[in-house]
Amino acid sequence: MSAYVRGTRKLEFYHCKRCGCLTHYESVEKHDSSRIAVNARMLRPEDTVGIKVRTFDGARTWKYVDD
């Protein structure tokens, strides 16, 4: 794994050094309320059955749009 930061420098993006695929990202500053996003496209479809998917505005407000 290798991490890089860009833009507002608030998120660390992790990718595989071998294939370059983005695996996940997480907050640079770690808090109890920090979030981690996992690239679900890297999972097998059968591993995602039953997972609740929520949609949020990650570009501007960081608020959920499916409430």
C-alpha cells in the first residue's frame, strides 16, 4: 500500500503499489468520528450482500442525501 494526499489535504488515498487500484481513503486527522471509505469494487459481489449503501454529497457538504 501507498498513500497520497491532494486537494484540501484532509484525506489520505491508499492504493496498491502493484496494480495501482484505489483501495480506500481515510481522514488525515484521526478522531473517533473520522470516516473511512472502502472501494467496494475491490470486493467479491457475494461479500457485499446485505450491506446498506448510503449516498452522500462528498463534493461539497459531506451530508447524506438519502436521509
